[in-house]
Amino acid sequence: MIDLAQDVRGLDLTEMKTSMKSRGPDQHGEYFSENAALFHNRLCVIDADNGRQPMMAAAGSRQCVLVYNGELYNTAELRGELKGAGFEFSGHSDTEVVLKAYLRWGAACVERFNGIFAFAVWEPEIRRLFLARDRMGVKPLFYAMRRGAFLFASELKGLLAHPWVSPQADADSVRELLLTGPGRTPGCGVFKEIYELPPAYRGYFDEYGLHTERYWKLTPRPHRESFSDTAAHVRWLVADAIERQLVSDVPIGTFLSGGLDSGIISSVANSYMRRRGQKLVTFSVDYRDNRKYFRAGKFQPNTDTDYIPGLRDWLGCENVLVTLDTDDLVEGLFEAVDARDLPGMSDVDSSLLQFCKRIREHVTVALSGECADEIFGGYPWYRDEKIRMAEGFPWAQSIRWRASFLRPEYMEGLDARAYVLARYYDTIRDTDSLPEDSAADRRMREMMRLNTDWFMQTLLDRKDRMSMYSALEVRVPFCDHRIAEYLYNVPWEMKEVGLG
């Protein structure tokens, strides 16, 4: 909480402080100055002793205080560069690197980061708060302005725990939930006058108010590599992203669904850990009587358990199979809403929450295959020409049916289709292409932006809330921004060959 108009040291912010303990049960810290109150609940993954937060550091007379959620995957390179510039380090935590990178480069530090993060830096001498979020939107950051004060937190519940913030819904809240849900308009916090800093945004709050800017977006560039060179390039990017994300001081494992995405991650992780004399632990989920009731579809042509044993045996890894039954899923429905703070994806949220809870009994960090389909074009709507050319979000073509659930007062003056299409066209207009792009490649760039800005955000929201509810950190190697940048410029005909 930052309030430039009053002394916050006497305020009782206990509920705000404790509302998100599940995200970080290992260490708890707080910082108070005349205009700022910062709290942090830490899940210790790297350098437990020297990564405590809020963390303070100074360069000359300039002092900064950091609260940070996430992981940097190029910590070693940045630490070396900062040491060369004269900075000293007390440990090997990425937290210290983030703080000293801000002292060195200011707002531009985020452009050097490879990682998942949401963080804020308070500069008490000039009464200014800097805040930023990672390029792909893996880690959340919500905020609200109340009585001239700036309130921010990793989850909505952190804001709602403040006495000045109430969970009010208005017409736009209901429309977001029913017409665009479970996705959200970028920057929308659903509750009245609550917002989310969008992915790849940074900004300052000071006496002049809040000012934010986007520091990164997918940019079109000519692709000159052959198919074989492209395949080799992608292979290197993916393997490098996975290996960077295996750095941890605590037990680490991988999700193993039996599919290509988690299989690739588990294979690279397995080789990496074997070279270090360690054995990989993988985690899979099944449902009681799944074979009896399973129905094949475009998204799930086979049950996962058809492939998990083969991958497990080929890798020679340890595999923990979690079997959930109906009672588990029902019990998890209520917890999942508590975790997400909003209506979500019902049993899909519930099953992930229960799965993460079981994984946390074995490891603190796990790697998952989220976001590969959005970036590589793996979903059916990429490959079905009729669906991909349809106006509107390809995964949500039921606007009229959704609108039928709105009460008359929320339908008054509302064109439901226009409401949704306005958001669709905002993304389309913001999608850049090259003059030489074919019509197919231009559309595929639009499809990738629709997926990364909307569908993928839904999955990342779900993964973050359901995992952190049990203090499990889940990393998503396919969300490495270098992979997204490269694949944005690979022609569709190459991706289609790769899928074939």
C-alpha cells in the first residue's frame, strides 16, 4: 500500500498481510515507512537465507525496497554484468539480482529479464513506486486506487482484505464473467474499480498518479531460415528454456500427461538431472472409472493413461500417479473458487487444485507444458479453416446463448455480440504483420495474438491460482518470451508440416 497523503504506519493491515499466506508459507516480512506499507509471503526456492523480502538496497544515497513474486532464469548472466558494474552480492538469490538490476538500469531492467515476475520497488526518498509484470503474464499483479492511495497485491483477495476495498460488481463485471469468461479483458479485475497490470507492462505511481506503458509485444520480422534450421533453432530454444527453469534449491519435478508438451519437458529435464546424478520425479493424474466414461473429442482423442506408462518406462524416471474420484472433485469446487477469487472453470479448476495439492507433498517446484498449443498452433481452431476464419474468439462462438443468462437490467442497452467483438477487434488491430505476409500468415499472427492475449491468460490464471493455493510453484518453459518471439515469425506452412 502506498499513500502519499498520509502516514500509513498506524493502519491495521493485518488481514491484507495474511490473506495470501498460502502463496508463501516459508517466510513473512514487512516494511513500513511514512507513506508505504509492503508485505511479503515467501515460498523459499532459491537461497532461503539471503532472499528475504521486502529486500532493501542502496546505490549511493538512492535507496530502494523490493517486493517480488517470480523467478529469473538468466540470474547468473545478470549477476555477472552487475558485478562488473561494481555491485556486490550477499547471496545467490534472484531477488537480489532484480533489486540491483533496478538500481542499475531503472525501468529498463525488465527488458533484460528472462523470467516470470510481478514486482514493485519503492523509493522512499522521492516517494515513487515502480511496478512491472513479465512479458507473457505468468505472474499476476492486481491494483486499486482508494482515497488517493495505491493498493496492490498478487491476488484479488489481497485487495479485498483491505478495509477500503469492497467486492462490488457492476454491469461490466457481470458481462465479463458471462460473455468473455473465463477469460478477462486485459487489465480488467472484474470487481468494480479493480484492475490488473497487463502482461509486459511497467509503470510508476507518484504524486502525479499512475502512469503505465507496454515495454514488449510480439513483433513481425522476416523469417529467412530453412525448415531444418528452423527445427534446430526451436529445439535449442525449448531445451535452453527447460534447463534454465530447472535451477532450484528445493525438490523439483515435472507434470507428465502423456502428451507431447509435457513429454518433451520431462525428457529434457530427465537428461539434465541424470547428468547431475539425480533422478527425475514426474506427476500424472487419472480419474476413477475414467476408461469407463471417457469420450474422445478434438481436444482429447485418447486418455492420457494410454501414453504415460510408455513415457515413464522410456525415461526411466519415477512417476507418481494421482487418482482422483468424484468426491475429490466436488470438495475442490469450493476451494477452487476461493483460490481464484472469481468463478472459473468448475471441475477443471477443481481437478488441477487437487492434483497440485498432491504434488506439493513431494516437491516444491514443478514444470508444466502450458502454452505450447497457443504458440505452436496446436489447437483445432488453428487447423480448421472454417473455425479460424470465423469472426470472434474461436473458442467462444456461443455469445447469444451466454447472453441468455443475463438478467434484463444487465441486457439493457447492451449488444452482447458487439461487446465481445469490440474486444476481439482490439486485439486484431493491435496485431502487426509484414507487407510480404500471405493472407494465411497474417491470419495466423492474429490467431497467435488472440490465443496469447486471451486463451493463454485463462490457463495461466488457472495454473497460478490452483498451484499457489498449495504453495506449489509451477514453471512454464514454453512461455519463454524468446520462443514466442521466434514462433511468431515462423511461417504457418512450417508449423503445419511440424504438426503433420
